[in-house]
Amino acid sequence: MPEHAALDEIVIARAVAAAVRAVPGVAEASPGRLTTATYGPGQVVRGVGVARAGGLLDIDIHLIAIYG
């Protein structure tokens, strides 16, 4: 995989994580039981998995909701 592709994925993951945290009722992104995360050069975004498949972007988001 080219280095720029990994960078693009980590940038997307950081943006998604920030957007998720801004939603009322969301406490935080969470890696969950299977450790969903995106890895980039010297960085990890836990709770957001970004992958490319067949020219499409696949994004998995795991979060902790505030209840009550």
C-alpha cells in the first residue's frame, strides 16, 4: 500500500472520530471488543476503522453512548 493511502485513511479516521464526539449523547469513540482502530504513521485512532475495498471506503464506528 502506498504511504499516502495510509495517511489519507488516518486523516479520515481523525475527522470521523471528531464528528462522532460532537454528536449529543455520544461520550467517546471506543475500540470495542475487537479493537476497531485505524493505524497510521505514529498514530492510532481507536473506535474508527477505515479501509479501502474495491475503490470504496469502508468505515466502522464503535462508540460509547450516554444513557439517561
